[in-house]
Amino acid sequence: MRHSWDTFVDEPPSVAQGGNGVVIPGCPACHKRINTNDQYLRHLSDDVLPVILRKVFEIAGDSTSK
């Protein structure tokens, strides 16, 4: 799973890495802030799933035209 509800370091790097940035709860793959379970599920359904479905239908369309 590329997308997860975890944390990521906002730019500039966090204090732990020698900078003055902060650690943000959210999706590390998208760098999208997510604070609640509902926001995470909406992120998956609104941002992630359409891209996956588009790729699947493109692949399915290519295989049926051969």
C-alpha cells in the first residue's frame, strides 16, 4: 500500500532532522494532511481510487483492442 494514514515531515525538515519544520499527520505519498478516519477514507475514495480505476480501464481497453 503506497497510501497510508501516517505522518510525514513538512518542509523544511523537522527539528529531529536539524531543521525547524513540523511532523504532519496524513498521507506520506501525497503529502496531504489527514486528521480523522473520515478524512482518510475520503482521500482514498476521492483521490486514490479514481486514478487506480482509470489505469485499470486503460489496461482493459488496450487488451480488448488486440
